[in-house]
Amino acid sequence: MRILWFAGLLACSLASAGQTPLAPLPTDPESMMRAAATSYNLEAPDSKPWHMRVTYQLYDAKEQPAESGSLEYWWVSPERNRQTLTRGSAVSSRWQTAGGKYLWVSRGRFNFAETGLRDQFLSAIPAPDTFAKTTFLKEEVKFGTTQAPCAMLVPKGLRMDVGPVEPGLFPTYCFDPTAPVLVARLAWGAPTIGYGRFVLFHGHPLAGSVTEYESGKKILSAKLEGMNDISVDDPALTPAPDATDRPWDESVGVASGVMAGKRLKGSNPDYPQQAKENRTSGTVVLRALIGTDGRIHNLHLVSAPALSLAVAAIQAVQAWTYQPYLLNGNPVEVDTQVNVVFSLG
């Protein structure tokens, strides 16, 4: 797992985190995750209304600055909020109004890194209600000169027929050694994310910066420009006159069979020798986000008969490429399921 690209950035975050009044970081991995989930919960029902502004920079294939944009988020309650992404002439605004109704205004499209930016600042930790289906493994990853304690989240019930498990094979969350402050997320088949020097707002820690890397190259950097209190009747929370209730998203769901027919490149996984000897077979189910370039930008395991088959499938599938999926003649990002069958014949 190549993680040294942002060692300097994380060292900065690690150095500052110990100076906060936050509670100490627990020692066992599940408690780490639960403490962080509570610490980061700025959207709890009893939170005061607030507004966040983030600016971001996209990078091209040579890691040179490309387009830039901004994210703004207004929050009054879990049922009443607004998110707006702006990049050049492209705009995407989504209002959630009383009663859980959504309204949209959108022009242009945004990629997966942009649409996921809100979550990186506000919801980088999975919701605790998902933990019942998770086995937690404690790991340590070195960033610069600092050893960061990490929790790797493995689907419960997965047969661990090989080992050891490398950090990042499954989503791995790394923390400052002294507080439940997230400094990195590692995951095979998904961007590696570094969280820079944090700030406190309403007693909750927020990353002051977020940097995303894909295949060792920086694809996005973002900076928290400000957080401020707002009133419950802030005008920004009133939907624009041209907002519609047409559901709109950056990706579309496409059946696995349809996308299988659009696969252009990529080798099938080798059958692990350990699995053959153990007579282990079955289907590995993966969830994939395929970009407008036909490449997989986010891949995670849904289920597998055994760890050896999961590793083989993830290693192979993350390199597959597809014919871009067209919607109304335009390429769109696709959320799909990938089924990898291992049969002993």
C-alpha cells in the first residue's frame, strides 16, 4: 500500500491534534471508531444551525492544477439543509425541506471526488449502525515519523483463510495517537484520503484540509474556508424558484449484466492456490463506481466465501476498464455490482 505521498501532510495533522481538549483515543479498534463517530457528529438533531464553505482544486493526470470549485453546505436539521457545488458554469444545488422532500437545480456534471466532498468533511466515519456487520482489526501505519493507530473494517463472517491482512485491503481508518481525530483513510480500489490540520466547531473536530490520491497521484485538494452559525430562517435554505423534484444524482445505477457486456480490458482473477487446496468456491460480490472514463474509481467488498477469493477478485477488478455508459448521449458515472465467480469446475 503506497501511502508515503502525503506523509508530510498527515504529520502536520498528527502534530496539532494532541493540543485539543478532545477525549483520549481508545485503544481497541471498535471503540476508536465509535468515539470518532460521536466526535464528528456535527449533524446530530440537537446541533445548532450552521454553514460551511470549502474550496477545492482538481488535478489532471500529470498532477497539474486543473479546474477549481467550491462546496457550501447549510444545515438546520437532519430534515432541512442545502448543499451547493459550483465549478465554472456547472452548478448543483440540492435542498432538503421539511418532511424530507428534495428539490434540485443542476447544470453540468461533477465527478465522484467532488460529489463525495461533503462526506469527507462531515461524515468520513461510517454510521455506528453499520458496525454490527463488521469485524474490527487493529493496525498501525507509519506516516512520516509517527505511528498512527488504525481500525480496519472487515465484513463479519468472512472466512480468514489467508493472512496477514494488509492495512487498506478493507477500509482502514487511521487516527491521531492521542485523540479520535481521523488523519487518513486507506482502501484498495478506492482513493486514499489524507485529512490535514483540523479545527474545532461547536466542540466537534473538522478537517481543515482534505487531499485525495488515486493510483499514487493527487486528484483533489480541498480547504475548509469557514464555519459560521446561521438562523433557522436563513434565506439560503429557501429553494430556488426553478428547483424541481426530479431526482438527480451524479451516478446512475446500472445492472451488473449490462456493465459486464461493456467491459473492455482487464484479466480475470487467478484462482488462489490456497482456495483450491481447501476446495473453496463461490461468488465474490463487489460494488463499483465506474467513471465517465470507463475506469473503476471506487470498489468495495459486499460479500465473499473467503478472504483469499476476495483478495484475488479485488486485485483483478480494480484494473478493469469499461466502455463509458451513455445517458441521453452523454457519458455518466455508474454505480453497479460486479460478480466474480470462482468455480472448481
